[in-house]
Amino acid sequence: MKIGCHVSIAQNIWACFERAASVESEVFQIFTQNQRQWRSVQYSAEDIQKFHDLRSEGPYRDVPLVAHASYLINLCAEDEEKLARSRQAFLDELKRCDALGIDFLVIHPGSYGSKTLEWGIDRVAETINLACEQYKPRVQILLESTAGQGSNLGFRFEQLQAIREKALQKEHLAYCLDTCHIFAAGYELETVNGLENTLKEVDKWLGMERVKVWHFNDSMHERGSRRDRHAPIGEGKIGLTPFEILVNDPVFKDTPAILEIPGGMEKFAENIQLLKKLRKGGG
């Protein structure tokens, strides 16, 4: 696996390269704008060119770049006004990613509110289909597994698969799996046999080859809690076992593993080194 973390774009979009390198991150993830505002950011041609130059000249030229969509976006919003804003923001995310040459855009499926699960699945697929009809993205959209809080979609693998099945352009859709979310949703990760069984479920419903990114996070809460609280690797309820197995799994040899843990850049650096040590041969 390629091991890295989520880094900030504060001050300018291209600062992410230096920040990622400062913690020896082999890959990284960014937000393409402030993740908690609706206003769409348009980058200047100069900023976009500098972003491309820094990527092509440095250690990240041959690895995929990952972006995470805004937390405000709800692909199956029950409220029509919120849905319209979400659909426009999602379309803007796709265009920004393509301008920057981002390879993968991770997005949460959303929450269906007082509606039914089936309604939510249909609405997410409809939103993605509309976006891909209006604009043909180069970036691949990755549906992220969720912890299952409230009416959030995507905490069961079959839900993610059902969304992709309804997509008109399936080649644009794949998956991002978050270890904390999977664990919180009730899938066993903490033992060798448990992880093996969970990966069989991944392959059955999603296909291992369609898991393009992992989010590596331990969990502050017990398995099946349906609570999304990340912890540093080895400091939560999951433990080191699944992370050591996954970083050495040949199926995911070149797959980005992105840390999203509390503690800032110092903790990112510490956990990146820990995961590299768990990887056979180290480094």
C-alpha cells in the first residue's frame, strides 16, 4: 500500500505538496475548497499550473491524488433546495478535480432523512447520473463506506453496490473503504479471521478491484456502535492486526491508504512511520 494522510490547502491549493512531504506521506488527500461552505471556489490559471508543476516535479508525480468532497453535499437530500445545492456543489467538485488532475473524488452517499432506504439509493444514483450527463468527468467518483449513523446510506456493502448498479456510467464509480466506519457498522476487523470474512464480503458485493482508496482510522468506540469517532492507529478498539495485514496485502499493493486521525501533523507523521514499519521490509 501507499501510505499517507489528509493535508490542508490553507493559504493556497498547492501548499499540500510541501505539507505532505513534511510528514513523509507517500500519497495524500485534500479538500479542493473549504469543506464547510457552499460557495464554489474557482482557481486561477496560475494556481492550477503551479499545482500541476509541483506534482510533476516532485515525489507525487507517479501516485494517484485523492480529493474528498465537501461534507455539506448530500446526494440524497430530502429537502429539494438542499438537494439542488448539493447537486451543483457535486458538479463543481468534479470540475475542480479535473482542472487539478485529481484521480479520485471520495464522497459520502448522504442521508435520506424520513424517506426509505430504497428511496435514498435511487436518489443518490439519480444525482450521480445527472452530474455525469451534464459533464463527463475524468476523475473517478468513489462512494465511501459510512458508520451508519441515523439515516446515512452506505454502511452496508450491499447499499454501495446497489447505488453503483443504478449508475448509467458505471466506469465512473468505485469505492473508498474506511476502517473506522466499517468497524462501527458492525463488520469484524480486529481478528485475522474476522478481517478475512469481511474482505470476502467486500469482494462479494463490491469487488476488491473496485476498492481504489482506503481510509485508515482506528475507532474510539466498539464494533457495531454506529458511531464515527476516529482514533490513531493502534490506540482504539480495532488494534494493529488488520492494518498490518492490509498494508501487506498484494491485492492493495499500490492502493492509497489515507489517515484521517486526530492529533494534527505530528500524529500523522508518527502513524505514517508506524504503518511503514508494519509493511514488510519497512520503508
